[in-house]
Amino acid sequence: MSTIGVPGLILIVLAALLLFGPSKLPELGRAAGRTLKEFKDSVSGITEEKKDASDPPRETDRKS
């Protein structure tokens, strides 16, 4: 599997510039960043829930 490289990256940026225009690119970048952050937060939450569920209860967690 090959990598994109600098020429491929330049081609992708130019294509995006032609398709969306210079005024829309910052907006699209912010939306993509928010989406990735939301995804990361939700995945982090799921892994924390699994970790908490697999931990045995401690003495301080038990009710008498």
C-alpha cells in the first residue's frame, strides 16, 4: 500500500479549492474537526464504560 505523498496532497487541496471555493474551506475544516472531536469523545466514553464495568468493586464501593 503506497502513501499519498506531497504531490497527491497538493492535488487533493487544489481539487477541494476548486470544488468548494476559498470561502467554504475554513467552514468545512471546522466541521470536520468538530466531527472528529465528537467521535473521539464518544469512543473514549465507551472505553471508559467498559473499563469501569470490568473492574471489580472496591471495599469503599460496597454498601453495608
